[in-house]
Amino acid sequence: GYFYHMMRQCRYSSKDLQGIELITSYVFNQAENIRFNSTVGKFVGYTEHGVKNAEAWNKGPELAGELGVLERFCKHNADLHYST
């Protein structure tokens, strides 16, 4: 069988909302194919298939979707992170 996994991380480096970083990793069969890093501001491919998808996703609505996750999820929950 095949193994597919997507993981999102919000990294909080300071209480300033500008210091929040979103990292989304797409893994297929234990190899990371694509990563979105909000600091870089785009998808980066690590395999042949990942590079092709990253190029397409950077030109499509997927890029705006990931930036929306940063705003809706990471920044929205920053107060919860800092209060614990």
C-alpha cells in the first residue's frame, strides 16, 4: 500500500503576530515531496513529482489557501499558545 500524510505546524517565535511561521509538509511513502513555508512564501518541491506540483500550486489558488491558513488558524490561535 501507499502512505500519504500532510502535516501543518504553527511556529511561534515571538508574541508579535509577524513572528508566526506556518509550515505544511506533504509526505508520500515516508519522503517529503512538497513543503510550504510562510517565511519563504511559496511551495518548494523536493522530488521530481513534488517540484512539478509546487510549480503548479504556486500559480494556483493553493498558495492563497495556505496563506489563509496562516491567518485563520495560526494567528487566530496565537493567544492560546502564549497563554499556556
